[in-house]
Amino acid sequence: MLLKHLLRSSLFLLLWGISLLGDAHILVYHRFGDSRYPTTNTSLQELRKEFTYLKEHHYQVVPLSTLIQALKRHQPIPNRWVILSVDDGFKSFLKALPLFKEFHYPFTLFIATKPTQNGYPDFLSWKDLQAIAPFGQIALHSHAHPHLGDLSDEQIRADTKRAFLLFQKHLGYTPKVYAYPYGEYDQRVKRVIESFGFEAIANQNIGAIGPTSDPHDLDRIAMVGRANLSQALRYRHLDALWMAPNHYPKDGILYQVKVRIPPRYHLAWLYVTGYGWKRFPVRNGVVQAKLNYPLHKHRVRVIIKVKHSKINAKILVRSRYGTQ
């Protein structure tokens, strides 16, 4: 009987331990309590509701640096980890800061330095940022918040170097983490930003963070508009190798999508901006969809999803500098 009890206890502990491991989620906010911009605003009432949900459902809000270190050390990622990030550096963040303090939730605030340096009234000042810094991480969202695909390599470097100088002057350090303006990037842009030695780079592709996620390509879920927190936290990371497309097509037509995923899946759903979801078979671990879709927007999201809400996304951005 004792042996049987020990075996049951061991099995329970094993299953319980497995249930704690899975995928972390990075959420991204923009404005708070600012009804002038409903598509990027989160009311303070909604923010309290979301923070309360995280607390009552036993999610652990951890600093982004904790997740980065776990990824670099190839450590397991608990599925109850949530990371909170805020983009742009709008003044309205000051309305939300008391809630972050009340719940003791760390955050990463990605700022564009030009609006702050020029004293734009809708943006946080350097004095504001100095007061905020003890409660969270201040990171970089570029200097002028440009569409990076429309800049040359040298222009991207100049924008980033300018931001570095301002960080050093006003905050006393060089930022360690970067988030792409508008969530837009391609492989050329990524290479240039990576050359600055950032510990991590964040996008704005829907998805979760698993043990194999690239610290220089971290998915974040936008919590704006009609965001559904419980749904966002159900997403799981899908390991995927994107074979096609590799860039925004020169002629503006998406001819095919080809993605390698774990071979245990037999069915996948594919989403393309403007065309919605469509189901495709998985053959020997490969999803190959022939589409011939004319692309009508300069920024197009392509998403692959399988059962259990496992998801992987890619953004295609039309670039003035082609497909380098």
C-alpha cells in the first residue's frame, strides 16, 4: 500500500509540474484613460479588471528581463508567466502607474525619444521617465518612431544612435531592449537593429513565448480595442519554420505560404490580412498553400494555427529598400 501511495504521489507531482510549464505571454498596451483614441486606448476600469483577472487566476507578472534570462539559459518557461509592456511613452501612462504600483506589477515602457526630447505635450517628459524608472524598465522604441522599412540601413543606425545618446544623457544608461515602431520589420531591418547588441527585440505579432522562441523576435499581444485577456492567455507557441514567404512580394501578390511545423499535426488554419482564415492539410510536417492573393495593404499579417490554440505569425512589410 505504501509503494502504491508513493507511486500515485510521484505521478501527481510529475503531472502537476508539467502543467506549470508551457508558454509565457507578453502583453502590450499603448494609452490609458484617453478616450480620444479608442483604437489604442485602455480604460483604467478595464486595466483594473485585467490586473484583477491575472491576480485571481494566479498568473505571475514577471519582468521582461526574467523571461529573457530564461530563454538565454534554455530554461523551462512557466505557463503562468505574464510580461506587461507599454509602447510609445504617452503621458497617459501616468494615469495607469498607480495601478501598476497597487498590484506590484513590473513593466517595460518602450519610448520613442524624439517626442520626449521635443516636449510634445502628449508624451512623457524626461523628468517623468526619471520618476517612473524605479518601478519598471525603460526601453527603446526608436528615436523618431519611423516606418523602418522606408529607411536605409544608415538611416536606421542614425535613428538608433540618436536615441542611445539621449538615453545616456537623461537616464544614465544605454537601453538593452528594443521594440519595432508599428511592429514593422523584415530581415534587413532585424539585422541592423541586432547589430546594436540588444538583449531582446520585441515585435507585435500575436503569439506566445515558448522555450524555443528567439529573444530577438519576441511576440507580443496587443491589448487595445476589444482585447480579450482570457483568450490571449490561451495562445500557445507553435514551433514553425517559415520557408515562404520570406519577404513582401515585389509584385504585391502572395503566391504561396509554406511552413514547416511539428509532423504530429495533420490540419492547420492559415490567416492572411484581408482574406481571413482558411484550412489546409499538413503533409509530413509541411503546410503548403497556393494562394495567388493580391495584397492591398503595405503591412500584411500571415498566421498559422493548429489545435490547442498553438499559433505562429509573420508580418510582411512593403519596403522602399526591397528584399535585402
